[in-house]
Amino acid sequence: MAVARQPRAHPHPRLGGRGQHRGERRMIRPRWEWALEDAAGAAVPSVPSPVFTAQYDAEQWLGEHWRELAAAGAASARLLHDGTQAAPSVALPAV
């Protein structure tokens, strides 16, 4: 005679105890973004950086937009990976 197995109780039934909905897979994606600063080292809030999932995409974006960023007052850009500086600052020469 087979014994019926009882489903395991999870701490939170809706989340299945794993921090996600049943059947849903979550992936932590890296966040790459640029911190843009003026000549004095202050943040340039008028020019927000998009958030990228790959370093290559972030670097390509800076290469395509550095003239616009410099014209908006950015003198340097720091590449951040999940909030931590990942590379030396890049100077953005005045246009």
C-alpha cells in the first residue's frame, strides 16, 4: 500500500519559499551605468545614464554619446558595475 506524500509547506505559499512566483525564474542581471561628473567632480544630473546589462553596451553608448555629454557639462565619466566603480574615469574633452 502506497503512502500519499503531503506537499511540503513553504514559508510563504504564494512565493513558494524561493522569493519568486511558482514557475517563474528570476535572474540577477548585472547593472552597468555611467556616473557623469563636471570639472569640479560634482554629478551632472541633467544627463542621466541609461542602465545596461553588459559592459560592452555601456562602453559603446559612451563612445556614441560623449560629445553630447560634454556639451551638457560632463567632464568625466565613471563606469559603475552594480554601484561600484569598475574602471578608471574617462575624460570627456570639451567640444
